[in-house]
Amino acid sequence: MDSLFELAMPWWEFVLRAVAVYVVVLVLVRLTGKRTVGQFTPFDLLLVVLLGTAVQNSLIGEDTSLLGGLILAATLLGLNWGVGFVTARSQAADRMVEGEPVVLARKGEVFWEALRRQNVSRADFESAKRKAHCDDDRRIEIAVLETSGEITLITRED
């Protein structure tokens, strides 16, 4: 029973490990683009599960105690709350963490290079067009890849 609360390393090392892993994973996820966190596909879900498994040892080290897990959970939840707090109050921080919307099409012209840079497939773009009841690229007033990964498409009347 004592082993539940016996830490294999100092408490502050859990916090340090959690901060380091959180920051690195946040940066990596941010660098991979909006589609990673936006509309999950089975591949994205698999990536999240494997990512969690990959960083597990970086977080926990040799510790298997209940207390160590609770320290990690509290630190990660605190970091997540802190990032939300800062991004809600700072546009620069919000842009850094969330990114900015990207225009994918305007006035009937689709910017295929922008779609490629953002890893938006033609199938995803066509799906967004169908949801907006747009059957012709010339009817697109504007199409935007939102920071959430969703494609917003506004059509113009002929």
C-alpha cells in the first residue's frame, strides 16, 4: 500500500517532464497543420493513441505510483488551462498556438497550392463544397480553412 504514494523521483521532476513533453508535443502538433486537430480521420485517431504511448515513458520515467500519475495529470491539466487562459487574453499567443485561418478559394478561383500546403485533399475540399450546396467552383465567394480544421465555404448567387 505504501508503494502507491512512494515516488521514484522527486515531485518536481514530474512537473518538469510534463511541461517539456506538453510544449514539445504542442509545437509538433502545431507544425503538422490544422487538419491534424480539426477533422479526425481513423488515421488521426491512431496517431493520437500512438503519440500518447510514445511519450508515456518520457512523462512517467520509472515511476508507477498513484501519486506520480496524479502529479502528472494535475500538471497537464494546469498547463492546458494556462494555455487557454493566455490565448484568450493575447492575440499573439492565440495566433502562435491556434494559427490563423487560411483562404483556400476566393471569387471562383481555387488556390490549389494553398490546399497542398495545408494538406487539404481534393476530396475534403469537394466534401466542403457539397455541404455548402456548391456544385461549381465559380460559385465560391470564399473558402477558408479555419483554425479548427473545418472548411468554411460561402457561395455567391449567380
